Amino acid sequence: MLRYTGAGCGGSMPGIPARDLTDQEVEWLGGEKSLLDTGLYAKSAQDDKPRKNKAVETIVENDEAE
């Protein structure tokens, strides 16, 4: 997985998504090295987990309290 940073290449490139990429997408788009070389992406830590939406967690906690 690569994290989108938005740096380099003016912030975007045609045909390259402006978002985090899965491992499958990285391979499909030419591999990790070529994407890292654009400056648009950075390696994510191996133990990265999907980001949680705190607003949704708060709603669920409030619903459970009732």
C-alpha cells in the first residue's frame, strides 16, 4: 500500500489516482519504485491499518448508550 502525499509532479498526473493505493493497484500502475519516484506517494508502515472515521464511532457509541 502506498499513501498519497500530493507532493511532486504538480500534485497530480494523468491516469494516476490522487488517493492511497492498494498493493494490487501499485503493481497495475507500474510498481512501487516508479510511483515513489513521482513524489506523489510515500511508503506506508507495514502495520498501517485503515483510518477510522471518528465521527462514525461517536454516533455508534451514542446509539449504544441509549
